[in-house]
Amino acid sequence: MAIEWGSVADWVSGLGGLLSIAATGYIALHERNRSTQMEDRAEELEYVRRCAVIDEGVRLAEIAAERATSYIQLVSLGGGIHADSGFELKRDLIQVSNQINLLQAYPGNDPRLFVSLGGLSLACRLDDQQHDSNNSYLQSRCRTLVTLVDNAKSGLKSLK
């Protein structure tokens, strides 16, 4: 009984079929690895951005607390009696609050970071009642502000 080995064309066709299957497998594996690497890079970039937003929020919280603490010290030492110091404090805190509000648009789809930044922004605001002429009220409100800002800052740091 003789074995029929086929023609050269049959062998080339069979070998081409095997090579195409191997190439398809290699391409699929390479694309999967590339896709995984791109996802890892995207996650890393999102983490870096998130940390940058948190760090900026903490920095702004420290500015607000520092400004309020300075005002408390100024009033306790007998300074700050003129009305401009209260207006300057309010202006500075509004600027900090506005910058924090801008940060809220950045975190994307993380509601915890959005809420923490919102709480920090609210903590940095002074209400308009009585602060125009009453330094003791403003000093008391600044003490509360420092406590609220410190709490908000701790909450932000816990999100890293």
C-alpha cells in the first residue's frame, strides 16, 4: 500500500493555514497585552490626577485655616479693629472657596472626592451676618472655620 503525500501545492496550502492560525493567536495575545498596559496607564494617570486634586484641596484648606488663624491672632492682640480686615479676610476666603469649587469639576466620576471638596468649599465660606462690624463674632466664626477646614482636610487626605 502506497502512501499518497499529496502535491507541493497541498503542503504549501496546509503550512499557510497553520501559519495564519499562529499569526492570529500572536496578534490577539499582543493586542490583549497592549490593552492591559493601556488600562494600567490610564488607571495610574487617574490616580496621579486624583492625588493632585487632593493635594491642591489640602493646600487650599491650609491657606484658609492659616488666614483665619492669622485673623484670630490679630484680633486677640487688639488689632483688626478696622472694618477692612474683616472684608479682606472674607475676600481671601471667597477666593479660596472659588478655587476649591473649580477643583470639584476635575475629579470626574468620584462622588466622594466631589462631596469632600464641596464640604471644604462650604467650610471656607463666612456668612454675611454681623461680621461687618463685630470682630468677636468674626473671631468666633474663624475658630469654627479652622475646625471645619481641618476636618475637611482630614477627609480629603483619607481619600488618597
